[in-house]
Amino acid sequence: MIDKELLTSCFTKSQNISWPCSTCSNGYLVINEDTFFSKETSVSLKGHSHYEWEPEWVSFVYSCIFRCSNNNCNEQFASSGHGCLDWDIEEDDHGIPQQVYSPCFEPYYFYPSLKIIDIPKNVPDDITNQLNKSFELFFSSPSAAVNHARSALELILNHLKVPKTTINNKKKRVKINLHNRIDKLAKQHSELKELLLAIKWIGNEGSHPEKSLTKNDVIDLYEILEHVLSELFENKSKTILAKAKKINKAKGIK
Ligand SMILES: [Zn+2]
């Protein structure tokens, strides 16, 4: 299960988010203290002289290198993004609640990319590559991330040998659209039809420039995709079914 809050949260210099390390999957990302830099942007600095200025107008850029907390792994992750001032209520020395502001940062980029869903080991490389590209763009451009996930869906259909073209009634070879390809697959995998169509619909939104997808929309898509990959490539249910068939054929355990 994907942790939505984890993927959409901001971090502060002293409070790391427990993003899991994509290299070892055991550790989580911590800031290499001396690598964190942030600067206020020029527009933000100019804003201070405005008579209506408020702390909410402040914006930063940041860059830093995270390392994996697992010492056996010690992977390094380059990251950059933007920041703002977040407010909280704290009591002062006299116990009077005060509004206090502190910088918090939202990542736009990680390299290497974070692993957002589990990809089963026997998923073909071209699908895995598309998914990794999608994860790389997740933080900076949810729509671009969705486009790569949609391409991964086309590749899944290729690997399942769903035809890409057909002959129309004018005897011309034409492309089969994604929706019809999913319909074809549904004959063998009826349980997956709804899931694949949902991926397709969110994928369509990704290519409409007027619609801006959020990280939460992309996470919904990833959740469905994770389930589809597990059903198609982990073969858990198929392995159990094969075992049952073997037992039935032998009329007991040999
Ligand atoms: Zn690690």
C-alpha cells in the first residue's frame, strides 16, 4: 500500500520524511547535513518591501544530498525543489500562544528516483523503465508521470500479446486504440478490465494540457497499477491454481 501522506509531505531541515531508499528498500533518506542549501528567490525578496507583505509570500529554492540510513547501503540521492514558510502555533515563555513561521521544503526531483510501488522481479525491463521514468517525474510533473504510466500500460498489453493493429472493412491495417485493446484482454482477464480502464482514464487526463493532475491522482493510478502488475507478473494465484490442479490430478498429495 502506498503511503499518500509520505509522498505529498514537505520536510524541514531538522525533520526528515521517511522516504524509503529505492536501492536497498530497508533504509530511508536522511539529509547529509553539510549538503543542504536554500536561498530565497528574487521575486520573494522583492516582495518584502510591499506594504501588504505577508510571510506566506516567501518562497525558496533548495538543493541537498540525502543518504540512505542503512549503513550497509549508504546510497546517495541528489534532490532539489522549492520551499515556503509554514506556520504553527507555539507557546511563548509566558504560555501565550504565538504564530511561528519556519521553512519547509517540497521536493521536485530525486536522482536516483524513489521507488513508489513494488515492481515484481519478472516484469519485463521496458515496462520497468517506463515506470522508473514515471517515478522520476512524479514530484515535478504529475501529468508527465501519468503519461509514462500510460505507456507502461501499452507495453503490458504488448507483453500479453494483445494485438496492436487490425484490418478494417476497407481492408486497411489500422491501429487498435487502447480502450479496444483492453476490451480484447478482458476476454482472458475479466477481473482486470475495470482496473486497466481506470488506468486508461487517468492516463487520458495526463495528456490534456488544460487539466492539471495532482500527486494524489497519480498515486491512485500507481495503486491500481501495482495490483495489476502483481496479478499479471507475480502469478501468485496461478501458482496456487497449478498446485491445486496437480493435487486433483493425482487425487491426493504424491
Ligand atoms: Zn539503501
